[in-house]
Amino acid sequence: MTSGHRGLQPRKQPRQARAELTRQRILTAAAHVFADHGYAAGTTNRIAERARISIGSLYQYYPNKDAILVELMARHLDTGMAAMERRQNEEPPDSIVEIIRAYVRTATENHLDDPQLLRVMLEQAPRSPELLAKISHNVQSRVTYLGELLARHPEVHVGDTHTAARLIVSTVELVTHQLIAAPDPIGIPRFENELVAMLTRYLTAGPDDAMRPGEPNRADPADPADHEHR
């Protein structure tokens, strides 16, 4: 893969409608080629052939297939962020179960179009500085939103709602990516129900329920309060 930052950038930004249509054709063709053939065999020649343009025309827009995949990944993130922002602008459900269900469903729906392409993007897309910044912004926005909901919800019994929000965002993203793009994916209704049940139990159980009866809290050994009770 091209590791240089410049090699991950489009060569030119379309200023005319015709040029923008050509770029869209390249990206659409690349999505099909990567999904059908994988990343290694998804060559720029195949992409150009699928887009029905010359290889020279493709290189006018993108220096290599890494840059194409980075842009596909960026657009995937933008789509997911837009969907999450629409959800955040709606009135949240009353129960914590339905809040978590709405969050899980929004995240899941962004990964259903083409699981094979999703796998290629997650496993193969180089991480440019812009892409890493977009990922970080995406995560922070979701953590902030969920953290605020959890902090004021009476059903939530975890002690640290910010950490809980971070755990939920990371869990939903990782599990969704892993299982929807798996060779033997779990059916979506079952996946959603089980993930919602797992996260809801964590949020509503309370910190004391996480310890077995008679088992002391594993506090930081450096915590003075811990030493006072020894």
C-alpha cells in the first residue's frame, strides 16, 4: 500500500457536473470491484473497465486504488454520521432499552448495503490523517451524545456514564463490523436483540451487581482509601 499522505489524496476535485459524474462512476465501480474481487485483485484496471473510462482518466482523479478506498471509507463514515445526527435531533425514547435499540439500529443500518465492501474497507483502507480525524470526531460525537443521555436517565445505574458511553460506542462499532461482515453473519433481528439485551443489562445492573457476593472491589492498589481498610 502507498504509505505517503499525498498518495492517499484525490488528484483533483471536480468543478463541473460532468467531472463530478465521472468521479461518482469511479467510486461506484470501485465499490463493486472491491466487493466482488477483494482488495488485492481489485486493480485500477478493473475499476476503470467497470466505470467504462480509460485508465488514464481514472488516474486524473486518483493516483492509486488506496486513494479510492480511503474516499469510499470517508463517505461511509459521513453517511453514518449523518444518520446518527438525524437520530440525535429526534426526541429520544423514554426507556433505556429503546434508546439503546435506536442507537444499535442506526449503527447497523449503515453497514447493511454491502458487507463484503465493508470488510475490505475495515481491513484494507489506509488511515490518512484526514480519515483518522474523521473517525475521532465521529466517535467523540457519539460518546458525548450517549453520555448525556445516560447521565440523566433514571434507569441507568452505572457509576461512570462517560466511560459507559465510550464502552457502548466501541462495542457497537466493533461487534457490528465483525459480525455483519463475517462469512456467517448473525441474522439482523437476532443480532440487534442480543446486543441490546447485553448493553441494557450492563447499564441497569449497577456497579455492585458486577461483583460476586463476598468479593471485594478491586480498587487501584495505590488508592489510599483501599489501604485504610486493610
